[in-house]
Amino acid sequence: MEIPLMLSEESLNVIRSVMLKSAQEAFSEVVRQQKYPRYMTIKDASSYAGVAVNTFRKDFINKGLRVIDPDRLKRIDKNDIDEFMENMKF
């Protein structure tokens, strides 16, 4: 079923711009997600979260972000970071 819709050129340009921006943001997020492995060092995890290592330790790990520690090789699960940040939203 086709619904005829008449839009001005200006409206079409706004729609194109919004769609392009949304697509670019989605692709950028995919690239960012693929850049980091699932299990990361604290340094990589802090970079993934976009904060300094000291801030990551203080504001993430000390506030409950889980750390994997096999034989003192600390690793952070990317999924745990995402969940932790989601739970910190207000």
C-alpha cells in the first residue's frame, strides 16, 4: 500500500540530514565496539569507557565494576562495563 506524501525540498533535506547523522553514529559505534576485545586490561577498559585509568579504578572498579583476576592478570569484561554504565544513568 502506497501513501502519497508531499514534502518540501527543505523538509526532505532535513530528513536526509537526520538519517545520515543517525547512520554515521551507528557505524561509529560499531567501529568502536569492534576495536576492543571482550576481555580487556584495565588500561584498555578505561579507554573503552572514555576515562583515565585512575578515574576508572576510582569510579568504576571501586564502585562495584566486576574484575576478572586469574593469576593476577586483571581483566574487565566489556559487557560488564556497558551494564555498569547503563545502571549509572539517572
